[in-house]
Amino acid sequence: MAPALSRQTKIIATLGPASDSPERLLELISKGVDIFRLNMAHADETWVRRVVNHIRDASKKAQKDVAIMMDVKGPEIRTNSRSSPLSLSLGQIVDMAGPDVQPEAGIELISTNYAPIVKSVKKNCIVLIDNGLIQFKVKEKRPDRLRCTVEQPGVMGSRRHVNLPGVKIELPALTEKDLKDVALGCQVGIDLYALSFVREAADIKALKELLASHNSRAGVIAKIEDQSAVDHLSPIITESDGLMVARGDLGIEIPYETLPLVQRRAIRLCQIARKPVIVATHMLESMIENPVPTRAEVSDIANAVTESADALMLSGETTTGKHPVRCVEVMSRIAEAVERDRPPEMTPEPVGDTPKAKLLRAAATLARNLGSAGLVVFTRNGDLPRVLASMRSAGCPIHAFAEDAAIARRMHLLWGVQPHVLPFEGGAEATIIAALTRLRENGKCLPGELMVIVTNVILGEGIIDSVQLREVPPIPAATAQRNAKR
């Protein structure tokens, strides 16, 4: 009987008090987590160093070297600190301003860390506080403040997040905290960086240049969270190593009814560009408290899998939720069920595709036509597996072998790719045999099973790309006898 196909959609879990112990990390990996996310909006250096060590130790025990993604908070606008919560009533007049502005008698002042707020926000604009739970409407612009009315009342705490829908924010892509966090990440060997509130491709370029200055080859994921990012989606995808549709802030910054359309467009553009894409936020929000998902959440996850997102991400569900392991199990079960029902069509071939991409498509087609035989690819930088993953050859596992463990970990983000670390020694033939033997010993394939091999072959002084059809080697007689005696 052939080995069961592993889930092809990847799962990212955000770490926090509910999930960062060594025991819980091992449990989460065993249940299917591919990447752990560190949210630097709520993290310090001591915690990062400790949890990275715990992840690496748990990966060794689980025999699955998962990736670590650091989410740097990027530019954000927050209200300033308050000694006590502020209760706001419907129709109340309040002022909003940047720092160091004094209140007027009888009018509540809400100051923020964003000095240009008065210049940036126009009359009649909506200002959202605390993820939209509190809403103001700008009625008047004064030289040093915005006079607003409360359109949606509530109780506002200290340092609440501020959204200015449709307003171009004049903040640097990387804050002082981000610079320190990235330097720390490079020291501890972070595999992927997600940059919050990306507005244009230049923001991604700035982070890449910073990583290069630290001699880091980590991938950079652009988080799409406002209208500016949506407007510059194609150049952002081109510059980045992947995309995250961060639906929390995005659903506040743009009309929420357009959010599913933006998600679908982002996934489609990433597939065309052959870049991985993550769908994030509120996927199993109810399971922060409850042991089972809502039916709407089940459908939401199923929809993201059907649209062919590379990865799905859990946030509060695994940071502070009551059921972090169960959330991973639920997400995995839903993804696997939808994938089993997935039609065999691959993604359409882009116009003007390269000859190498056509060769890879032919290899994926061959594997699928042989009854979902596995694809085996050898890579030094992850590019070939990334292209194969973008073709979404349903039912065909992509076994990607790399010599560099860091490159292998980054490939955990790619749809359908199962990374392996293997030294490329003794020439192409010896490396192929070693890879097939490794897969057989790890239960990924059976002796005599057909596998499609994508590799380079040295021919004279040149190197050519090749697709080969190979049988998994039999188990040596001595090994078979030892196994029979156990």
C-alpha cells in the first residue's frame, strides 16, 4: 500500500504563552505545524532567544526542521499611554492630535504617536481605533488637532491601534525597534521575515538591504494591510519572496466586502509570479475560547485551500487561546479533506513561460499521469521547488533536496513541498540513489514505486536540465532480514 499523501497546504502557528513551552512546541510540530511565527509587537530579546532554542530542539526530536518567521511590526500608529480607560459615548466631541498637544477645556484629547495626523487626514474621514471597535468622524481640521465626533462608542484603553482608511501614512518602512529586532533575528538564524504595513515595493527593498548588511539570506514576506499595498500589489509581489494577506487590518482599511476579492486576486497574482502566499487572521478565531470551530470558519479555511493558498496562519488561536493544538488539528483536517476533493487541473501556463518552466510543468504532468507519483528535485537555492509548487500539481508530493539546512527550512512555506537536507556527493547518480533511499527509509515511498526526478546532468563541459523516471531501489536483503526478525 502506498504511503498516505501529506497535506500540501502549509500551516503557520504564532507563538505565545499558550504555545511556547518545549513540550507544547513538540506537540504542535507533531500535529502538523510547518512554520512558527514570532510576533515582535509583543516580544523581547530574552523571549526570542529562548523560544528559538526551544524550536530547534523540538525540531530535532520531531525529525522535522521547521522554519521560523519573525514578524517585524513596521510602521504603526497608536494612541498614547493612558492612566485609565476612556469611556466614549455616541456623538461625543473629541480631539485627535499628534504628540505633545495640550487639551482644550471640556474636550477630551486623544493624542497619538503620529505627528502628521492633522496634515494627513481630511475632513469627513473616518478614524478607527482598536481594530475598528471605536470610530470617529472628522468634523473640523484645526492647526494642531482634528475635531471629531464619536460614531461608534466604546471604552478605549492605553496604546490602542489607529487605522486611517485611505490615508497615505508618512512613516519609514522600518522603525528603530524593527532595526534591533532584525539584527537579533540574524544572530539567532531566523528563516523568514514578515514586514508589517508594507505600502510599496521600496519597503521590501529596504528590509532586504538591511538583511544583506547582516549577511542574512532569509526570505522577506510582504504583509498586505492597507489600500496602498493593494494599489501596489504587483510590484510588491515582484520585490518580495512571498505575500501575506493580513486580513485583520486589511479588512479595516478597505471596504470589508472587497476583502474576499483582494484575497483571491493576491493568490492568483502570486501563482503567476511563482511566489508563495499566506492567508492569515481570524481563521479559527472562535477557537480562542471554544473547542470546535464555527461552520463559517470551516468554510473560510476550505475556501483558502480551494483558492490554492500556500499556507494558512493561526494568530491568537495559538498565542493565547485555550486550544492551540486542537486548532492545528482542525486546520489540518479541513485542508486535507478539501485537498482530497481537489480536481487534477494544474494552474494555467503563463504566456511566454521559460523553457525551464515548461520542463518542470512536463515533469509535474508526468508525475500526475502516473498516478500521483512523487516528484524529486535537487536545489541549491529553492528556485526549482518554488516553480513546481506554483503549478499546484494536486496529489503529487514534491520532495526537495538541498545541501543547506537554511534553504530547506525556507521551503516549508511552499505548497506541496517536503524539504530534505542531503549532501550532493559522488555525482548525480549517487545523489539520486541516496535521495530515493532516504525517502524509502522514511516511509515516503515504497520499493519499486516510480518517482519523477528533476536534476542537472553534466554533459561534456555543459550542464543540462533533465527529467528522469526512476524506480525506488529495493530494500537490501540483509536489511530486509533484520526487519523481519524484529
